[in-house]
Amino acid sequence: MSDSPLTIVADENIPALEPLFGAFGRLRTCAGRTLSPEQVRDADVLLVRSVTAVNQQLLAGSRVRFVGTATIGTDHVDQSWLAEQGIGFSSAPGCNADSVVDYVLAALFNLLAESGDNLRQKTLGIVGVGNVGGRLQQRLEALGVSLLLCDPPRQHQEADTTAFVSLNELLQQADIICLHTPLTTTGRWPTRHLLHADNLKLIKPDAILLNAGRGPVVDNKALLALSKQRPDLKLVLDVWEHEPEVSVALAEHCRIATPHIAGYALDGKIRGTWMLYRALCQHLGRSPEIALDSVLPQAPVTSMTLSPGCSLLEPVRTVYDIYRDDRAFRQMLARGADGIPKGFDQLRRYYPERREFATLALNGQVTPDMAATLAATGFNCHWRQYD
Ligand SMILES: NC(=O)C1=CN([C@@H]2O[C@H](COP(=O)(O)OP(=O)(O)OC[C@H]3O[C@@H](n4cnc5c(N)ncnc54)[C@H](O)[C@@H]3O)[C@@H](O)[C@H]2O)C=CC1
Ligand SMILES: O=C(O)C(=O)[C@H](O)COP(=O)(O)O
């Protein structure tokens, strides 16, 4: 690509486009879900999120030389075809991993508080221990939670294979199962329908099953069938097979149901755009000059008085009320099946501002134990400890 102004076509749902990409040339935004070959034909650069299938069908005949997806997941991009065409590509690994971990902890703290259970007395299984699963592992270890880890690709590569268990062992032993694998259909360990009718049956009574990876990692039909026989199972689903369509029946069986927003803290979304900005600079041989902090709005200071006996749920709910997302999603589903794809995307497009736990400024006085627990949960806040 030359130094002349570039034409950049971008998904309208990518935040901070203008400050990060405005200086490269002409910026045009489009609806990512319905992006057509005609809309990208004259583009030099294409910036997408997870709802745009980037492949030969979209790009053949265009002059696109660089594609960026401001997401962790890359299952919507035909990377082999891009490489064959010599088209540069970048995703944003880890950009919203902390947001997803916040979502998981918000779901778990709420559900366990409702059942009067303590996370420290549970065994939690993480399937897929990469950026998201690994950060979840770190926070939970700091909270003193017993963990089981399943990640065959890592197990195969690493010296300490004893750190991992098989998927069946994890399903049989975990009280809480969190899925954080990518969606893959090829290779040695494909994840499509990783959880299916046969192994879903292994899950323990009263277990929590949470999927914040990709919908098709769980066979949704099999999960619905099982949920009908096993009302004890507590489902938390952020991702669905066939998005933006959703099985209303399955959502009704969920304790928490949300429209693929686990990674939607503003910090994670803008970090994703910024990572693409840096990747494009590198692709063009230019030095990146814009710092992340200059495009990330300051988090509002939420003042909250923490008392020695306060529950962790209070600060968690203050920074992220997961039931707000659950309610909005169910209201949308109740409006009728025809409206679901549109409603699903509307909820995501107009998602209210949410910030990562780490941005919350809490005030107050807490015991040293509570201070340690807050820090382990991911808060980076200002409090005074009681002696
Ligand atoms: N719900 C949401 O809003 C979001 C969902 N995601 C999804 O979460 C996925 C994971 O994200 P990261 O942890 O950042 O990705 P990552 O690539 O850092 O880690 C994925 C891990 O899964 C493991 N894995 C692959 N196949 C496996 C299998 N068959 N069984 C068990 N483990 C397997 C890999 O070895 C790797 O360690 C993304 O690919 C994306 O699809 C990511 C961000 C937001
Ligand atoms: O980063 C990922 O991977 C995700 O799943 C995204 O957070 C999903 O957001 P959209 O790309 O669908 O806006």
C-alpha cells in the first residue's frame, strides 16, 4: 500500500474509529451484519467485528489489502484465503478478555449468592485456558477457588501435562463449568459441538454451565433436551447457535441469558480498535503515535462506601449489573420471534456503557481480608483498611 490516502470501510459498531483511523484517509462505516461485496469493492482496508463473514465471496474483485477484526474470535474470517491473496490480517487477541472474566464473575457471584453457596467451596472447571480462561484462572486462584483445567492443545505442548484433565473428567467433577474455547471445525481438537448429547449427561447435579465462548461449541438442541429433563442445571448463556437467531425455549431454561455481550465493556471494545490501529501502522511501516489512554474515556468515579461486613456482590453489581442485560434480552425475546435477529443486534448496537472492574474507584473502609478479595476479583480501587 502506498502513502496516498486510504479508503477504509469499517463496521459502524467499532468505537473510536475517527480518532484512530481518520488520518489514514477516507473512512466509511456500514452495518457489519449485511456488508456486501459492492460496499467493500473500492476499499483498501476493511475493519470488521465478529458478525461479518470475511471470505472470497465478500472480497474477490475488491482492492482490499488489509483486514482487521476488532475481536478476539476469528471464526468469521477465512484466514487461509486472505493469506493466499497476500492480504494482511490482524485480530485483537485478548482485547476484551478482562471484560469476559468480569461477566463470568458477575454471573457466578449472583447465582451463588441466590443459592447461599460459597465459591470457595466449589470446584470450577475451565475449558479453554487461553487469554480469557487464563485470566479467569488467575483471578479464581487468587480467590482460593479449586480449579480443573481442560485444554488439550496446551496440554499437548506443555511440559507439565498434570495441570490438565480430560473434558469428561472435568464435566463429571466440576460444580461450575466455564467454556472459553474458540469455535473451530478442523484440526485435532475441533470445538464445534464439543459439548453434545452424550457428554452433557456427565454434568453433575445442580451444576452451573456457562458459555461465553461461541454458541456452536455446545449443541444447543441437545442442551435444550437435557435442560427439560434436568431442571437442576443452572445455565448461563451469552452465546447461541445460529446468532442472531436465538432458541427462545433454551433462553427460558437459562438462569442468565444475554446477547453475546460478555466482552462489551467499553475498555475491551476500544482496546480492540486500538490494537487494529497499531496493526495497520505496522502493516504500512508507520510508527503508531496514538496512545490507548487518549482514546479511552476516563471511567466515571463511582463512589461507594464499603463497610467491613459488605458482600462482594455490592461492588460487583455497582460496576456491572448482569441482570440488567438479562432483563433487556428477555424483554426483546418476549416481543416475538420475527423481531429476534433485529432485536439481538439492536441490543448490542445500543449497549449501555459498561466499564471493566479494574476501572472502578471504590471508597470506604474494609478489612484486610476484604481488600485482598476485592483485589483478587479484579478491582483496582481506593479503600482504607480497618486495622
Ligand atoms: N462472549 C464474548 O463476548 C466473547 C467471546 N470470546 C470467545 O472466546 C474465545 C476464547 O478467547 P481467548 O481465551 O482470548 O482465546 P485464546 O486463543 O487465547 O484461548 C483459547 C484456548 O482454547 C484452547 N482450546 C482450543 N481448542 C480446544 C478444545 N478442543 N478443548 C479445550 N480447549 C481448547 C486453546 O488451546 C487456547 O488455550 C474466542 O475465540 C472467542 O470465540 C472472546 C471474547 C468475547
Ligand atoms: O471478541 C470476540 O471474540 C467477541 O466475541 C466480541 O466481543 C463480540 O462482539 P461483536 O464482534 O459481535 O460486536
